[in-house]
Amino acid sequence: MILRLVKMHFNDSDSARFLAYFETIKEKIEAMPGIISLKLYQDKTNANIFFTHSVWLNTQSLDAYRQSEAFKEIWPKTKAMFASNAEAWSLKLK
């Protein structure tokens, strides 16, 4: 299994907009083949920083999502709200 963490820092004016947008796309992501779980966390000290925590069956499932039409729709809209570049890690679950 693969754990994917993505840290996103949003503009002050876009954090609430991102939260609302996430609610509209969460089910679409959760419906992707190979995803096991998806969670969203907000930083305790900086309300403009969020993390997605997703667990994927394998690297191929994650890569397929990243090449999907859903990702091509979701990522540009999300990225447009960033205050700085996102950081991402793919970790093997042991």
C-alpha cells in the first residue's frame, strides 16, 4: 500500500473556498480504482495549511489517478488557490 501526503498552503482568501470545493470532489476521488481512504486535515496553528492523506492499493493506482480526467480537472482548480507550491510524499506502508 502507498500513503500519499500532500501539504497545501492556501491564500488567506481561498481557504474557505478550498474547503467548499473539497466537499464537491471528495466522492469523485474516493470512487477512483485503488483508493482505500482519503482524509483532509487542517494545520492546528495555520488555518491556511491543509494536508490530504490518502491510502492507495499500489503505486499503479496512484499513478492512474494522477493521469485521470478527474485529476486533470481537480488539480488546476486547487493549485490556483495556493499561496505557495504544494509538497507531496509517497510513503510505503510497512
